[in-house]
Amino acid sequence: MSVELPANGTVQGLRERKKERTRRTIRFEAFRLFREQGYNETTVEQIAAAADVSPSTFFRYFPTKEQLVLADDLDPLMIDALRRQPRDVAPMVALRNVVAEVFGNLPVAELAFEQERQALLYHVPELRSAIGLEIVRGIDLIAGLLADHLGRAADDFEVRVASGALAGAALAISTITPMNVDNITRALDFLGAGLPLGPAREAGQG
């Protein structure tokens, strides 16, 4: 009787799942330590010990402690969801659908984690210096997605401007309010309507 070895894809799948568990454990323990003793006061060595890995293993997953906060786990979900949107759907509508899908299916714990990540990124002074790089990364990511959806080039002027507006909107709402489906959808609707910014309404006005 011959023994059939598992397909390479199966082995790779097990390895990938193990790597993802290790990565999530490192981030979970890091954020717990950030809450308990502060971002600056937490060292890579402490995070590695809490996650039961070596510092060298930590650096295989995250080049720096800063990158541990910058890494956005929602990006792959958003990319996959947008690629499944019909090409004849307007970009803002497609993005609205994507936000509703991704955030609507996000477990409560993962949404809380993302909101905590955003809070750290925009309110810890030592991390704020990285916001510029994060915005550029966001613009590049959005431009690639919009270009793919529209069949245009990622460096197309209008695609880049639209991407910058979307990335800027995400930054603006993240600094003042939780990042959730309602706030993101509201921002997308406002942008899609052409930024109809008027004077403040008087009390009692509809």
C-alpha cells in the first residue's frame, strides 16, 4: 500500500495559518502592553516575551515596533471585496459597497482592534511622524484599486486626485471619530456629492 503525502498546497496552508497565528499573537500582546504601560515604555523584547517568541522572530514579522501599529490587516479584505465589484458600478458606490461588506462582516473584537490601532497611530506623538508615509501608502493603494476598477492607469491625474481625497478623508475622520461603517460611508457620500459644504445651520432649521 502506498502512502500519499499531503499536497504541497495543504502543507503551505498549514504553514501560512501558523504564521498568521504567530503574527496575530505578537500584535495582540503588543497592544495589551501598550494599554497597560504605554507605547514608548513597551520594548520589542517585552512584546516578544509576552508572545512567547524570540526578538529575532518578532523582526521577521515586523521590521520595527512602529510597523506593528502601521500594518493594516483590512487592506487585503478591502482589495478582494473591490475586485469583486462589477466594473460598471461607479467608484464611490463600489467603495461604499466594499465598506459595508468588510465592516459589516468584521467581528466585534477585530473592529475594536482596528479602532485602537487608528487611535494609537494618530494620537501617539512618536507615531504621528509616520502619518505622512501612511498617507502616501494609502494613496498608492487606492489609486491601484481605482485604476483596476476603472481600467485606467494608476498614475492618471484624476485617479491620483480622487485617491488623495479619499486618503485625506480617512485621515480626517480617524483623528476625530471612530473608524466604522457609518462614519466611512458618511465621508464617501459627502465626497461623492461633490463636497457640498455650506454655512452652519441655525438651531431648529431642517
